[in-house]
Amino acid sequence: MKHPCQNISKASIFHEYWWLEAVTAGHFSEVEVRQGDYPAGRLPFVVTRRKGLRCLGMPDFTHLLGPIVDSGDGKMQTRMTNRLSTVGALISQLPPFDFFKQVIDPTLDDGLALIDGLAFQRHGFQVGHQYSFQIDCRAELDTLLARMHFKVRQHIRRAEEQRTVVTIDDPQRFVIFYMENLRKTNRKSYMQFDRFPILFSECRARNCGEISAAMQPDGIPVAMTFLVWDDQTMYYLMCTRDTAVRDNDLLVWSAIKRANELGLIFDLDGVSNGGTARFLSGFGGAIKTRLIITKGQPVYNVVQSVKTILRGGRSVQSTFD
């Protein structure tokens, strides 16, 4: 069956209907805006119940989402006004919720997606920032290598002497390795991996995703990554490594070379702390900003305040992320 907004130009791989169906088993929703019979915008989301509260957010394995809009033709000012109006109309159609969170790439739609932050602010949402590094891999490989910090180049050369990078076609092998590495560090996964084999299969069928592994000479993996891409950007979606491995320099370099083959921009994904920023900056990428859109209704804010009080006044990360 053809989706009503299927003709809107693509925003990212995460907006694709096949992606959303793969990661949610078809259990996702969206609001849409139409101009007559012509689709002008859509905003997909998933609805979850957590601690009795209704939350609108993004599915597992989906690091970016937000509105996708046909801003039309004409001058930039006209297109910006069209987008602002369409996004506002999408927000007005959202169902009731206690908490909302999505992450938006403001570079989409020729950079006009930046105006989405203003549209959400007008409706009482909070707009925060997330940082990422991007490398334009359409340059020559020698140029890309020269842009890296010399210590990163040294790490890559040493790693190439000790390990090889191979493609893994078994998604369960990635899941087992991922979960084992979490177990070794007494951590738990914040994602459900039930849908990962299906997502991997859908990506492989469309030649837009692969698992890479750094292997020791004895054939034992020490690190793995899951890369996905659309027609513009490759995303360093997931990575995991054995606790004995200090870094993933070799796999990042392998991903850069793959993005170079495909003529893509390589997005190293969200930066969570200063240590991660220092590591990723060594690959010569440019810092980029994403928009984090959130809104908590009064009942949600009360729950968060009570949690803070119970923890002795220390702020806590939302369990609804």
C-alpha cells in the first residue's frame, strides 16, 4: 500500500517508511499536512507508555528524525516561510502526550530545517543542542588522512599491522558481541535488539548498511561497527569494542574509506562528552549541531522533580529518553 506522503522528497534514511517499519514492526505513527491532494509535510514518531505516562519519541536505532517538509520552490525566504508554517501545522496535530523528544538535523532541506527549532519554540517546546562531527569523504583519501591528527594516523598504522577489517553478514554475531561487551563493564543496553536482524536485512537488501569488524590474526573480533547510509550521508550508527581495545581508530578509518567509495559525508554521530569530542576531532571532521526538541507536560515535570528530591537534590537523566 502506498503511504500518503510517500512523494515528499527524502530527508534521511531514518525517515524512510521501510526503516520505520523495520525498527517498530510497523507500530509507528505520524501527522501530516496536505495542500489539496499534494503532501506537504509529515512528522513520524513512536508512542510508548513509561511509568504510566504517554511519550512521543524516536524508535530504537533511529538517531535523527523530526519533520520532513516540501518547502517548495522560489526564494529562500519564501521556502523558509513555507517550512515554518508547515512544521507549525504538524506540531498542532500531535496527539496528547506527557513527554516529547526528537533530534533534528538542521542541515536538511538546504539548511532550512534550522527553522524547525523556532516552530517548536512557538508551541512551548524546549530546544537544546547535540554535537557531532562530519567528514566530507568526497575528497581524496590522501587528503582525508592528512587532515587527521598525527597520533590518530599512527594509531591507524599500528592497528593495520595487527588487525584486519572484514564485513560481517550475521546480525546475531554483532548482537552477541555487543551484549557481551556491555556485560563486561556492568552496563545494560538502552535498546531492544529484537528488531535488529530485520533492520540489518532490510539495509542489506537496499545496499545501505553493513557491519564491519576488526579481527585479530586468530579470527577473534575486538571491535565492530554498524554503518548505515542514504544518498548523502553515512552514519556511524553503532559501535562496540572489547574492553582490552583502547579505541576504534581502525574501524573509523575503514568507514571513512567506505564513505569515500560511495561519495558520501561521514557523520560520526552524537558527541556525549568532552572525551568523545577529543577522540573524534582527531579524524579531521567539522563540528556540527543538531537540535534536541523536548517538552514535558506538568505531570511529567512533577515526576522529574520528585525523582530529583528523592536523590538528594541531584539532577537525574530522564528515564523517558
